[in-house]
Amino acid sequence: MQRRSRTAVLAAASLLLAAGCSAGGAPAASGGSSAAAGGGPGAAGPASPGASASAAVPPAKGSVRVTGVLATGLKSPWGVAVLPGGDLLVGERDTGKIVRVAARGGKVTELGSVPGVAPGGEGGLLGLAVPSTFGADHQVYAYFTTASDNRIARMVYDEKRAPGNQLGAPNTIFKGIPEGRIHNGGRIAFGPDKMLYAGTGETGDKQLAQDKKSPAGKILRMTPDGEPVHGNPEADSVVYTYGHRNVEGLAWDRDQRLWASEFGQDTWDELNLIEPGRNYGWPEVEGRSKGGSSPAGFVDPVVQWKPADASPSGIAYAKGSIWMAALRGERLWRIPLHGTKPVAAPQAFLTGEYGRLRTVVAADDGALWLVTSNTDGRGKPRKGDDRILRLTVS
Ligand SMILES: [Ca+2]
């Protein structure tokens, strides 16, 4: 597994070939993990030259520097949305509260609680998003677990009202996503097309992932009003991709490609490149298809990890790389990309230093906000948990 010197000197293209035919060999930047299992997708060759002339290729090795702690003492933080101007909205999974955290100084102001949130297991108040029209409509979107389902609602945020009383009544735009103790998905984000995307989970009922009539185990694409988008893979359906186990990370790269993280069961976690209408394999396949071919057209992950090293929740795109927050793995993964292909093996940062990592989001200036998850019932909270860190990365 110790192939550090070798991987360091290989050119990107040959490294991809090497990574594609052998597991392991990913050097870890801190903490000594070495179990990332390679980059190249099974069915594709090297990145086509000129596919993205505008994209500067990030270096094989990056860096992470923690430049500050923005906030401490958050209880089970999960969803984060960046407001115009840079302040953060943060949702607490188990309390149902949404707070605003000032990007300068970290002052925390409570907006209020989302009515109807029924926390339990992995459910509760999950993803948050604000549309590009926020400056005019002041809408905040939330994905949350109720007693009967997971749903997406929007609320007007009136910052002129008293703290704790700033959220209007929820207007449910999409409901009926199955809920469970586990695998509720929950990440939502507005895409470059101004449509709302949601990563869902199969709630432990595996077959739902392959059932295109169920919104469980899917990535969904809907209008800001919760309607199917014209041009979705199937008419009158919000289903965008299927065959997912539990998607808690969504991010777009500079060329507007959608990437998603996914929890594996006990073999492989995944980073997937999302293409509309495709089947990502679960539960027929976990990680790459065996033998290098994809039966029934399953899409192989671009990168896969052992769950002990990852168990990924949020992802972000910055400085040419996908950054992936790992819960069980307690580290931040960097996956440097040239187009649709990694230019090097994934690199791990902060391993074990801050505990479980839930969410990572890009700030406008290229920095990252990183949110810990040690108060979620599965971690070992330390003084100050949970916290939001500011990172400078390359
Ligand atoms: Ca898969």
C-alpha cells in the first residue's frame, strides 16, 4: 500500500490507469489513512484533451489550512445555505431550529424552528437552500423528516422580526418522500439551472432505489414550486437519477456538472458523476461493477472508498476539486478533477482532528466552511462541539 513515491511522480494520465487497476495506494496528507481506492471510472478512458479548455487543472497535491472557528456550540448541525453577502443559515437536525451565523464574527441569531419536524435516528431538519431569487422573495427551503414522510417546504425569512420569530409558515412544495430511522437523504441545492435538486435515501428498503415511481433512493430535480421540470428524464416525474442508497452530498463543478456522494452499505462509499436518467446501481451493485463492466447499464462511481475511511455526507466544489466531508472517516477528502476524471488519488485532510464531518460548503471567495457532527448521537462531543471551521484550501 505504500506507493507514495511512485504515485507522486506519475503523470496524471498514467496515474489514472494505475488507479483503475489496483485498489489502494492513496496517500493521506494527514492522519495516515491509505485506503482510498483509486480514481478512474470503469468504462471510460483518459480525460479527452480540450474537453474543458477553460478549466485549470488542479495540482495532484493540495493543501488545507484551518484559518478560524466561526461558531461553536451548535446542536446537530446539518444543512447549510449561504445567503447573499456570505452569512450562513444553519439547520439543527434534532432541534429543528434554523440559525444565521454571521460570516464575519460568527454572531449566531435564531430565525426560529421549522414546524412539523420529527427528529429521530438520521431524520430531522436536514438540508437547507436559498434560491438565486432570495434577495427579492426571501424564501428559505428546508428538507425535513415529519412523523409521516420527508418533505421539502419553503418559508419566508423576515430578518426585521424578533429573533426566534423570523420564519413564516411553511409552504410544502414536495411531500411523500419515504422516511425511516436511517437513510433519509436530505441534501437540497439549487443548480446552475435554478432548479431545486434533492438527494434522498431508500430508508433501508433497498428495492425502493430501483422503483422509479418512488422518490426514495433518488436524486430529484424539481422547479422552485416542487413540480417536475420539463425535460426531466421521464415526463411528469421529478426523478432525475435512481439506484441510490443514501445521498447526502450534491455539488456542481465549474462546468456545471453535478456530483453526488453516496453512503455504501459495508463495502464501498461512492462519489458519482450525475447524468440524467441513469441508474447508479443500488442495491444490485455497491461501488464499481465487478469485472469492469456494468450490467444493465449501471453507472460506476468515479471514486470509491471503504466506509471506515469515508461515510460521506456533504460535498463542495472549490479550486478545481471536490471536497467531501466524512462522518465515520472523520476527515475531509480532496478529489482533484480534470473534467470528469480525477487527476490524482484522493487526498485526506484533518483526519481525526475534529471528529465527524457533516457538511462542507464553498464561500464566495474560494474558502470553505466545514461543519462538524459530533453531537449527532454517534460522535464523541468535545468542548465547543459542534463547530463551523473556516478553511483556506488549494
Ligand atoms: Ca452506485
